[in-house]
Amino acid sequence: MKAKHQRLILAAVALCGVAGAGVLGASALRDEAAYFRTPAEVKAGKTMVGEPMRLGGMVAAGSIRRQSDGLTIDFVATDGKASIPVQFKGIVPDLFAENSGMVADGRMRADGIFVADRILAKHDERYMPPQMGEMPKNMKLAPGE
Amino acid sequence: MHAYANPTRFLAIAKPLTPWLLGVGLLLVIGGAWAGLMMVPGEAKQGETARILYVHVPSAWLGMGGWTSLALAGLVQLVWRHPLAGIAARAIAVPGMLFCALCLATGSIWGRPTWGTWWEWDGRMTSMLVLLFLYAGFVALTSGDEGQRQGGSLSRGAAIYALVGAINIPIINRSVVWWNSLHQGPSITLGGSSIDGALLWPLGLTVLGFSLLFGAIVLMRMRRIIADNRVAARLRRLADDEGN
């Protein structure tokens, strides 16, 4: 009986130690493990001009402008606190849209515009059935189709 | 709990339970997959792509749940020395690894059309890949070791490895909250679900169904390890008799 209790206490102490180390490690990683920087972080001077980085945020409503070459788009990335204009030449994912999240690989230019080499779309945690009437054109709402 | 730690008593329950878990699990998975593919509408923004949810979420749940039970078995083995705990941990490792791999594969297939990439090193994906490697390490550590010849119990090193690896489970769970990531935040929390009810119910069927299947596979593998042990013990006795 006694040996069993000793082992239990030892295991509990060791587990607390490991969990503590994990929490310390994770909190130390807090900033480094971030997948992207937000516009507010960029504005606060956490990144350097010309340094490769990822910028993540919402595409501001009404901000997408397509240039006359048909490939280059300009839009504004925002996190509610700060906004940064972004320029991208290429094909964006289907889910890339205004009022929706995106992550861009690229670098800040000296004039304050973020030039992206690649754009990923970010989905939020909400999953909704399509509403009648505002359904995307090429999607079917057919139960048992 | 001590009562079920006896392999004979365990077998008396596991044997009749296995076909039930297998049958009901299969029915639920087939029903949930049918409902998810055929009956519910496509998601408003993602369209048909989001239907992979009904496999991706149960895989993630079982990959993480598998390691959680594996770590608990490691703890029971270390502290109480139950003969079944090591057998359970050995039985869980391979199916847990399989579901972890399924989660990564379905996530990758889902990521390409929605995010625009097969793979990114964000917190969620990286920590889930670490879990796959942890499983691989555990399988390597416990296959063909001394414990296999001693009734299936884990070596102390393997049990400690299982416990230490468990630290990755809360990290996977919180990765999308602690760090900004490409993967979206949690949809289903204690507070409710941000997956609309019209899309959610087949997920309940597949999560429960895959969990029952997982249980059936683990029970079958445990029975096989126990049977192997008995064969080995009998062969040893026979060899001893001949030697005398």
C-alpha cells in the first residue's frame, strides 16, 4: 500500500512539473509561434520595412479594387484597431472576400503599402447553411440531391 | 475498477461487447456519412467542401482522445501496476496514430480549396503533426520490447513517455486561442456551437460512430495481446516440461 501511495505522489509531482514546464514554454512562445502579424502589431513597429513576414486580418468592406491589368488587386487589411493597404498580383482563393479573413505573405514597402506574394483565405469558426435568396450562384441547395 | 483489471474478467465483458460496438459504430458512421453527404445543405461560404468536416472532426477527437487514454493507461501502469493498463496502452497506440494521420490528411485536403494551401506551419497543424510523431515514437518504443514478453506491461520509460507526451494535448486544443493561426478558432465549446444545427447533427452521429469503432478496435487488439501472452506462456511451460 505504502509503495503505491509513494508512486502516486511521485507521479503527481512529476506531472505538475511537466505541466508547469509546458505552460512556461507555451507562454514563452506566445509571440514567436504566431502565424501572422496583425495590422496593429505592424503599426506598433514590430516589423521592419522589407523584412519577409505574414500579415493577417479582415478584408475591409468595400476596399477591394481591381487594377486594369485584371490581375493586380488592392485592398485594406484591418483588425479593428489599425488598417494597412495591401497590393497583390495573382489569383486569390475562392473564399477571399470582403468582411472575411485573409493571411498574406509579403513585405512592407517604405510607402506603407504591404506587397503580398501570396494570399490565403481564413475561414471563421461559424458554419451556416446557405440562406435562400443570397446563395452563391453555382451552389445547389438540394437535400438528397 | 480493480475488478476489471483481471484479464479473465475483462475478457468476459470485452468479448460480447466488441460486436455491439463494431455494429452500432458502423451503422452510425454510415448513417452520419450519408446524412453529411446527401441530406444536409452545403455550407454557405465553403459550399460542398465543408462536408469533409464529418470525417475531420471525429479524426481529430480520436487522435487526441487516443493519446489522453494512452497517457491515463501509462499512469495506471506506473502507480497501480494493473496488468491490463500496459495492454490497453499498446492497443490504443496504432488506431490513435491512424486517426491522427487521418485528421492531418483530411485537414490538408480541406485546406487546399478553402485556405489555398495544403500545409502551413501554424500552431494547430504543427502541434497535431507533433502528436503523430509522438504516436510513432510510442509504437517504436513498445514494439518488440521486454514488456511484450512480460504480459504486455509497459516499460517505465514508455509509461513516462506517454505521460510527458500528454502535455501536447492541451497545446493542440489551445493552439488556435493562444496564437493567431490560419486554422479557425474552436467551433464547439462548453458555451455552445457556432456550427448551425442544420449542419451539426450528422457530426454527432459520426463522432459517436467513430468513437464506438475505435473502442471496438482497441478491445479486439487488447484481446489479441492477451491471447498472444497466453500462447507464449503455454509454449514456455511446454518447453520447461520437455527440458525436465
